[in-house]
Amino acid sequence: MKLKNIIILLFFLGSITIGAQIRANLSRGYDLQSVEMKIGDLTVTLDGSGQIAGFYSGALEGNIDYYDNENFEKYRYGKVKNIGNINVDYWSSLNETDTKYGKIKNIGNLTVEYWDGINVEREKFGKVKRIGNMDVDYWTKDGFDERKTGKIKSIGDISIEYGAYETLNQSKYGKITRFGPVTLDYWSDGFMDKKKFGRLKSVKGNSKNIMVVFL
């Protein structure tokens, strides 16, 4: 599905959704699929790979328009220009291979920045670095444990942790074990509880401000 269609779809769905200030959506494999962040009047969705997946506000009102200058604005041609009074702009560059080229630059008053530059680690390169005043960081390669490499490490002051590799017990390996104040535990007895092994055992710390949910 094209980005412009995803943005519109999330805008419509979000207008009828009540959620936390920051909501982590986990996959069936207990991996981070997306994060929804409420910043001011906007809720921005960041996917698990560190890219903007969409946004919405509390109320849907107004017309939807698109950029239509193919000759002089190729970097944003055909993309959403505004939804109601929310304007959207995109990064331009003379170099179409620039990692930011054509990616979302502004959503209303929010500016989106990306990790780029020759000194940026490969695992972070091209991913969202900041949304408004919310910094986003990613796990870089850590020895032989590569299951979390490139995944989101922190959003603002919220740290995200994944289960480390353990030779004798891999029930948590690669799965989210912490999202800020929210902790997740998994069934680890592979003898007595074989059918439960590796499945979610408990979630503690969910609140109206920071919440983990499962898709």
C-alpha cells in the first residue's frame, strides 16, 4: 500500500481511536511492530523499522489534497499535501539517492529528522532520528546477539529492551522484555509447560500514558 494511502487510512482510523500517549503495538511474535506517539494534537505512528507509517489527529475535518507538480517537485509528487488544516511536507535534495529524499519532513508543526552522515552507524542510517522534540535511537550490533540489531532502542526517555541469548533457555530471546515502565515476561519451563514455552506469561506496568498492546 502506498504511503499516501496508509497516511489517509491511519488518519481515519485514528479519528475514532482512543489510546495511550505512547502505545507500543507488538506482533504475535512479541516484536515491536509500531509505536504511536501523541505529540500535541497529533498522533504519529513509527513502524518497527524506524520509518513514519502515518499520523492522525483527534478529529477529521476538511479536504485532502496532494502535490501535483511532477516536473519541479518530483520528491513529493503524488504525496499527501494536507489533510484538513494539517500540512505535510517532504525532504528535497538534488541527489535522489539521499537517504532523506522524499521522506516526510513536516507534519503540521512537527519536524521529522533522520539519521544520516558518514559517521552514522549502518543500523541507524536513514531511520527516524527525531520527531518534534522526541529523540529516537536504535540498537547497533552487540557482539553475537543480532536479534535486536537495528531495532528501536529508545523513544524519548522510554528504553526498549529485548531478551538476550541464553544457551540453556531461549524463551525470551529477541522478544521485548521492557517498554519503558512496562515489563513483559515469558514462560520458560520447556519441560513442564512445553505448550506455553516462549509464550507471554505476564505484562506489568501498563498505564493510560504508556501502554503495550498486541495486534
